Amino acid sequence: MAKPSPGSESLLAALPAEWSQSLFAKARPVSLKADQTLFMVGDEGDGCYRVEEGLLKASIAAPAGGERILAILGPRSVVGELSMIDGGPRSASVTALRDSKLSFVGRSAFEAFGQSRPELYHHVATLLAQRLRDTDNALVATNFLSLKGRLARALLSLAEAFGRDIGQGRILIRQKVSQSDLAAMAGIARENVSRVLNDWTGRSLVRRLAGYYCLENRAALQRETEE
């Protein structure tokens, strides 16, 4: 399967279950409504969150206007951990795509946990190294992939994180994502997303099932990212 898009390692990088249970044992619950912002780029990094229910996006402002989605964050994702490591401000804005529930631990609790579990920092360093690789891959995609290749990369990334094999090689993405969100992930105009999806639907590469995207021919989409 394709590698995740930049920053999407957060989708898969849930802490080991024992660590997560200990770190968030006394966490404060936080609820977000759809479209409500958790924090903005540049805000103080006062703690980190674990997604319990719902779906969020991490994004930055695009140079040409609009936004560029760096990651789609589902249950068990840890959000805001970078600021816990370097003490800097938030590097991206995080907004709920649907009603969501999170758990919050402050910086002091995170640091105390890190002192008791120094291997935590090795885990996070590995994650950050992967994110750097993903950023390099995203830069290559933005500069060299076709529009179809960039959209295929976004869909494959979502399939990597949220996909379920429903038989005969078909992958159902078990999260509802809009065309606008796909455009912001791929860094292309929404109109191009609509045009390409219509073409792929006609060629039986992608379908919509009850509002969810289903990859009917993952291999063909993968080839789009290699041309």
C-alpha cells in the first residue's frame, strides 16, 4: 500500500497501549463540535491530546490561499506531541471534521511521564524521522506528480489509515471525507478532484458506497503515483 501523506503517520502512530493508558489515565475530557478548532498554528503548546472519538484534520495555510491538509486524525491518534518535545508553538492548526471527543494532558504531566519512561522520546524521535521522510515524499509529489497522481496518493493514504478490505481487493475507506478535503490533501483545486473522480468512477477505479470512498482497483491507483 502507498506510504501515508505528510504528517499522516499520526494516524498510525498511537502510543503503545500500556504507555497511552498511563499517560492519559488522569486526562481531562475535551469535546469538539464539527468545524470547531482545537488550536491554531502559532498557539502555545500547553499539552497534547488523544482522539477518543471522531475525526480531525491538521492543516496549514496554503501559499496560494486556502489550506493544505497535512493529516487526517482518527481515534487513538495523539495530537500536539511535537510541542511537548521542542517546547515550541503549534506547527499546524487542528480542526474537527465531525463531532469529536478527546483526552488532554498538560505539559507537566507529559514531562513527568517522559522522565518515568525515557524510551518515550526514542519512540517520538522515530515518528519525527518518519514525518521528515513523508515531507520529502510530499515535496516530490507536489513538484513532479500529475494531478491524478497527487489525488491517488491522497486516497491511498486514507486507505492506509482507515481502509478495510471488503473482498476482491476492494478497499473501503471507513471515514467520510469531502472532495474539498481531498483537494486540500492533494494540493489541487476541488474542481480537478471532481473531474478526476468522475473519470475514475467511469473506469471502475473508485466508487462511492453510502457516502464512503471505495478503491475498486488499488493497483491502478498506485500506478498513477508512479507515472
